[in-house]
Amino acid sequence: MPFAKPVRQELARICGKEWVKDDAITLYAYRSDGLTLYTAPPLGVVYPGSTGELVQVVKLFHREQISFLPRGAGTGLSGGAVPCEGSVIIEMARFKEIHEVDFVNRTITVGPGVVNLRISEHVKPHGYHFVPDPSSQKACTIGGNVSENSGGPHTLKYGVTVNHVLGLELVLPDGELVEFGGKHHNLPGPDMLGLLIGSEGTFGIITKIVCRLTPNPEKAVTLLGVFDSVRGACDAVSGIIRNGTIPAAMELIDKTVIRAVEATLKPGFPQDAEAVLIVELEDLEDGIGEDAELVERLLRENGAQDVKRAKDDAERTRIWRARKESFGAIGQLSPSYYVQDGVIPRSKLPEVVDQIAAIGQKYNLTVANVFHAGDGNLHPLILFDYEDAEQVENTHKVGEEILKVCIGYGGTLSGEHGIGLEKRKLMGELYSEADLENMQNLRAFFNPDGRLNPAKIFPTPSRCAETKGVSSQIPAGSPLVGKDESDGLDHAKLVAHKSGIAV
Amino acid sequence: MKHVFLPETIEDAQAWLRERLAAQQPFAVRGANSRFHPQEIPPGPPFPKGGDEVATPEILSTAKLTRTNFFDPDDMVVGVEAGMTVAALQALLAEQGMVLPVNPWFAESTIGAAFACNDNGPNRLNMGGFRDCVIGIEYLNGNGERVHAGGKVVKNVSGYDLCRMQIGSLGGLGVITALNFKVMPQPVAPHGLYGHFPDSTWQQRVAELHSARIPVDWIQAFAPAESGSMDWLLGIGFSGNAARQQRIEREIQTIYRGDLQLVAAGETPLGLSFLPGTDRFTGWVPKLRQLWKLPAQHLHLMTLLTTSAALHPTHLESIRSEQTRMVVHPIGADLHCFLDSEDATTQREFIASLQPMLRQMQAKLVLGNAASAIGYSDLGEFAQPPGYALVQRLKRHLDPAGVFHAPFYEQPST
């Protein structure tokens, strides 16, 4: 059902007619984020071009009791930007202004629609970068990063998004515009930024972000430890950290992923290895060689058969490209995959990776591993065929069992992708009822009517379609049903191929 | 008169809280009584037995909640009850060569109080603060429930971040009963360079150092360095292997034209023990108070600044006077002003005299110590962060019975 006529007219008056869309193709395109296991069509999509327009749009939805949610680039992997309950999507792509760069305070103030990598590119000539570097950084927006508290490989040493944001401006669900923080590193009172960052778009819509800038390292040394078992590589992770060395990044890639990236990106990983461990050190040029020698020794002492060192920036770039594009490379091996995001205590990695392999075997599905080993942040990739309903069903079971293993080892459901729709039903496994009610009380404060991004994070029923097992169905109520479907597209495959992730 | 309650278990604290909720009886949350709180009891010795008589309101002290819940050196994470002192926690970590990389003001503070006051200091920019290391929390909420958030792992986005919400909450959003942190290896061979400067020209060199992106651990300047003189003493700390340290020392000495002298942090050469050594992780304020022989009710104002304001060539000089002692952490940044007077009127006049400059610097204020008559009304708009009105509403929402007595939330919104 499209916008009611008066609502559409009012939105067009605020934003301009071309920035209000509820045609069938638009609604189809916005029915999921990067995790296409969960879909629901929006009521419509609005593209405000300024904070003033956004405030008016939100006030309109508040008055008309229409639910809504913000969306960045739609690269999220937990269904956080799926428009449940007939919500309107407020697309933030037009908020892509870089407002101010301040090198003395080491800040850059940006709109939420700025692409993550663009921030670092903007300040690179001056010797700075923005630390959080999720694998999707070429596409994901900083607004989405703040909403999900995103991480990335280099957060081992430097921290995640919450550690690199100093100020926020946001619009609350009733249209009130508020600001927190600024360029100060500390302010009196409770850390509201800490609360807001990672709230998955359920507290407010971010309109401006003050990001911290970090000096580029003078020197980076990238080592590649080659192992004959995943368990051995995991042991080496603990060995390095326990020694007191904190590399900038420690990333583990198993043989399945090695095979996929060698078939596409050819980073030069040994194809007979069971696992490789990328260890990157960053610091001043003076002294880093000594640290690198120590890490190399620790890798060998902990079972590495070989340790290679990137000899130049080109080789280092090749290694990192392979790591960051490894999810996409899996397409070489499987029509679809489903990525998980559990976290465990780092020292439990060897036991847990064995259990993950066993779970995959139980359901006859391959589970590949590429993850932030230094943080204990797992990204098991469950390979499946989206045309096979049984495999889809088993994929869900494998994912759920893996997360339960993580919880059993004192870990958690998500390290950087968020809960969204995907993991909300498992929140009760992690937290007590009182803990969850306490969190929901916070949502009731910021979002009392629940109209901002409904049905996310908490295990409450929703009207979102879960396309488990029947991936090709267009959800009941979709604007495509009963309308012109003669576009010749196979909609299910379109989603699968576009996202490259999962159906 | 009211009393101090010192529960030995969290269950006892919860039962006591529920009684106050039923009676709608406000109380203040305290740790070991080491911190000043405006218009309340002055800081003093810890509450040893409980039952001590204090002025209104009642006090719940977490000082006897001192258990270690877990310490996993291989994962570099620790979880303790909120009443463990900063000194005890750092000693526990030091046994495994680790440290919680924050800068509490007092060693005898409980970790819960340091967290609820968001203590920070010389390391804030380069090694972080509580926001950068908290991973889990347990607290009693405004409904008397014992709630948990976060966990034992170093990366976690499962649900709302209620751990960080409690940083700096000053006892207004719940009773913090336990905290989990990720910890770090202790700095390798920490050293410091120091030098005397007749005026604040050191700022320009710090600006050069900052611009050159030299990875130092901390920077602290203070004045007067010696009683009666008006000079500044600047210290710059760094650590790492020998080659790294030699490089950093060379870079710094080039900027300072060789005017600085090297000391090993933690040593006590030539009376310079008030430079932050390893005590920056346990309590960096007492030595300064001792140096300047400040009376019990002296004024200690922490001014929260941007780095650009702290490095501005005229700001510090315009604040400086014969009565004022100052400590600056210029990158980050904060400026601590100490006034050698216990007279409330003198303290009020001093605060008022700062206001034009504070407004120009967009600074905020925190009271570290003061005469008992000094309160938030004397700080005005400078005690209120951006979004303060919403923070007040949040307090009312999370504490509907109004039992968590915390004057910070009761200021007239400006």
C-alpha cells in the first residue's frame, strides 16, 4: 500500500516530489539490507536533503502515527534496516557533506551519509585516518557505522566506532533535534554518546557526527603466519597477546576462504595451508622491526610452519584486499552464504572453532572461517544453496547453534553487525528477562511509541516476513503482488546476485 | 541525622534499595568517600563500620563489595565488584604485568566511584579512558532490579550499551555493583622528559609536537612548579623498546631545542615525583595537593576543554594568578585550577572571574573540591553538557521514584 495521498503531498512539499518514492521497484529494492534472509517492503522511501527537512518529515510521521526508520547504504548484516510493520524508510544518502576538518582537535565533522572510506581518503594527504574499517568500508556509511557501532580488522589495537566518535546531532522520534558531545574528549555527566552509539537506529536519526582522526602509522609491517591447522593459528593468537604485544590487527583465514580468494584475488596465500594468520603491526619505523621479529618468533613458537612478511605496500595491499573482499570471493564456491558474528573470549578460540566445524558437519554444510581473531570476533561463513529449502533451513540451525556455543563459552551474539532482526530471538539466551526489560525501558524513553525502527533487537513478535526456506516468495502484501510483475526479473535471484550474500 | 549503609553483598544492597523505593526515600551512592560532592558531606576517611551519622541524605556505600568476579590474563579481561579500590585492582593486574589504562584521581577511590565520576587524567587521549575499556556492568536500577549489560568479551554490540551510559553518571542512574574491563599490558620501560619554562611558551612546542604526530603516552604541565615561583614544569611521557624511545626522545628534544631532561617514570628524582609516573594509573592528584599544601576545603576546578582551547597562547596566562595553581593536560584536554583558599566567597569570585574565558573556550566545569557551601549553582551553564535537558529527563525516567540523590541532575537547565 503506498503513501496516503495527503501524506505524499506533505512529503513532496517538504522534500520535493522527486525525493518521495513508493513505486514498486523502489519498494522492492528497499525490502532488505545486506542480509537478505529477512525482507519486508517499506510503505515508501523519503530522501530528505537537510536536517530541516528531516525534522519536518519526522514530525509529520509522528503526527500521523506512521512508523519509520533511517537507512544508510543498506550494507548491514543483521536485518537492522528492514522496514518492519509497513515502515517508511528515510534514506540518508543525501547527508554526505563533510562539514569541517579540524586537525588541531583531530576531528572531522560529517553527515551520516558519508561513505566510511571517504573520510579516511579526505584526510589522508594530511596524515590522518578514521580507524573503524569494516570490510564494507567502500560502501557503508558512517551513519550506519555509528548506529551499529561497527568495527573492522584494525579495532584490535584502536577500538571500535564508539571509541572514535566525539559528538552527535540527532533527531528524536518526535522531531526534537538534540546534540551530544562535541570536540571535547570529556564532558560532565553520563556518557550519552556511549549509549546512543550502537542503538541500531531505534533512539533517533543521526544528522551530524564528529569523528576522531588518528595519525596514520609511520610504518606498518604485515606478517602472514602459515598454519597446518585452524586450532594452531588460534593458539598463536593467544600466544602473541599474552606476551604483551597488541598488534593493530590479527585476522584468521581458513583453507576454504584461502581457496576462494586465491581463485579471484590471488593474494599469494599458500594453498596447502589449513589457515593463515595476518598480523599487522603499526608504529614508528624505529623499533617496529624489533616488535616484528618478536611476533615472528611467537608465531613460529606457536606452530606456524612458515612466516612471510609483506615486502612492500603493494603486497600489503594485496593481502588486505583479499581479507576485506573474502566474503565476496566465497561466491566462487557457493551460490550463497550466511555470515555469523559471535564473539568469544580469545583464549577459547581453539575449542570453539572445533565445535563450529562439528556443527557444520552435523548438518552437512561447509562452514568457512575468516575472522577478527585478536578480538575473538568470529565470522563463520555457512555455505549453502538458496534453491535448496532444506539447506536454507539447516543454515539457520547452524547459525543458531554456533551462537549458542558462543554464549556457552561466555561470549556474545554480535561483535559488530548488531542484533537487528536476525538475532533478536536469541537475546533471551544471553540476557535475563530483567536485563531485557531494562534495555527496553531505554527504548521506551527515546522511542515511546515504538515507531522508530520497530521490531528490532528484542524478541518481540513482528509482522516482518522471515523468508526461511521459501526464499523466492515475494512477501504477502508486497506492492509487487497484484501489480505489474512483467519486468522479467526473477526477484529472488536478483536479490541473491545483487547482494552476493544470502537469500 | 541519617546513616551510612555498607552492604557486604549485592543482595543486601538490593534489599536496602527496595526498602528505600517502597518508602520513596532518597539516598546517595558512595564508594570510599574519597571524592568531593557538591553540597553534601565533605570527603574524609572511608566509612569503616557503617552506621556513621551523616547529614541528609542517607548513604549507600559500596566500599565493602570488593570481590574479584574473574580475572583471565590470557584474555586480558577482569571483572570486580564496584567497591574494590583502584589501588587493589591495579595491584591485582600488576601481578600479571597488566594495567587498567585509566587515570583515577585517588588510589583509595573505589573503582565504581572512579567510573561513576569518569575520572581521567594525563593518558586520556593516548591510552583512553573508561569509555575505552569498560566491557560489562552490573547495577541496581530504579526499580530495585539487579541488571547486567555487556559481558566478558572485548567486542560486543548485543543490545544497548548500558555500560557506557553509567560512565560519569554520578550515582544518578543506578547503584553500580560490578564492572568488567579489558586491560592492557603495562607500558614498556616508561620514561618522561621534563623541563621548566618561565611562561606558557611551552604550549607552542606542545602544539608542534601534536602537529608532528609523535606518539607520546601523556603530557602534563603545571604551575607554579616550586612554591612562590611562577614557572611551569612540563612533562612528556613515552614508552616502548629502546629504538622507539630513542626516536621519540630525539623528536621531542628537537622541538624543545634540547631543553628537556630525561627521567624514568616512577623514580623520584630531584623532587619531581609529582610528574605522573606509574601513579597516573592509581591516583595522580594527591601528590599535587601535597606539593601545594592545599587546605581541606580548597577549590579544585576541572575545566574540560578542546585541544585547540588548551593550546591557545593566551588562555592559560589570562587565568593565572598568584593564588592559582594549575595543571594542564593539553591534548584532550583539561585544565585543573586549584585555589589556596577555603573561603566560599573567594572561591565564588574566582569561578565568576573565569566565566568570560570559559565561555570563549566553550569549556565545561567539574568540581573536584570546594568549600562546603559551593555547589552546581555556582558553576551555572558550565556544569551542563550539551543535551543536558534530555539527560535530566532520562534521569527521571530511569529513577521514577527519585531515590537516587544526585544534584548534578537537578540544576536549572540553561
